[in-house]
Amino acid sequence: MESVVADVGDEYDVRDVVDAAVRLFGGVDILVNNAGIYPSAPLARLSAPTFDRVVSVNLRGVYLFTQRVTEQLKAQGHGGHIINVTSIDALHPSMVGLAAYDATKHGVWGFTENVALELAPFGIQVNAVAPGGINTPGTQVSTGAEGDLDPAVMEAFLATLPMRRMGDPDDIGKVVLFLASDMASYMTGSQVIVDGGALLR
């Protein structure tokens, strides 16, 4: 396993990551755009720097990596897979305080559809996964500091889930694996919802 530290919103860092992948592995076949942040603040307290940072990580990062990897995939000439992690918030808001996050996830979904249309002739499939509540460090830890998720809000959200549990990261990983495999060979511009039934409420 190899890793490279990078700011996904920095075009030079993104270039370095993709170049490192090509150097280490001889090329790129699959891109998963999974970086995301979700500081919580109602609109009246949402600062411009916070909004800009959410856009930089959640939306600009998807654009930068997709653009750079697409150049590499076209040069390789045998297609590839791009999977963008959106959110159920790309379809319906889950809670107050995530306006910046929701705006970026709507953006990633629109970006996914448009780029899928553009890249299909090159054999590059572009799809999305829309998670609901997933157990990650960001949803498990709440210190009460500004930007943290409110434990009471999280408890109320959990109570609305038909499956009555948060998902595990592996629940998303399995769907990403499916979309990156030949089992999804006739799919592009699709968004697969993995939310424990949250959108049924």
C-alpha cells in the first residue's frame, strides 16, 4: 500500500498524487472521489471561509481529480471507472446546518451526470454512490465545539432510519467495488443510494 498526503482542493497536490500513482503502478484505472467535510452551522453563522473550504474539498477536489485522471485514462486508451461519493443530501436535506455541504453534494451529482455524458465515448464510466448515515470518525465524535455535529440531532436522525442503524464504511465500499467492476459494465451517470432506507421517510 502507498499513500500520498495532499489537499484535494490544490491543483498542484492533485497533479502530484496522480503522477505518483502512474509512477508507482504504471497507470490509473479507477478513481474514487471520497474526500468530504461537513462542518455544521445554520445559515446565520455560516462564515464565508467555512463555505469556501467546504466547496474546495467537496466539489473543487472532485473536479480537479476527475480532470487530471481523465487525461491519464484517455492517454492509456482502455477506458476506466470514476466513482464519486455524493450523499443522500444530494437528493434531500437530512438536517439543518448542512447548507454548504448540501450545495456541494448537489454539485457533485450534477457534475457526475455531465461528465458521464462527455466521457462515455472514451469508455470511461462515471457513477456515484449516495451514502446515508455512515459510522465514521466524523459522525462518532462530537465534542460540542463549533462545527461539530450535535449528538441530539444525530440521535434524532438515527431514530428515523427504517433499518434503525448507521451504516458501516464497508457498506459503501461494496457498492464502490461493484461500480468499478465489470458487473456494472452498462452503467454510467447513475447514482446508487445506500442509506438504510433514510429516503423512504
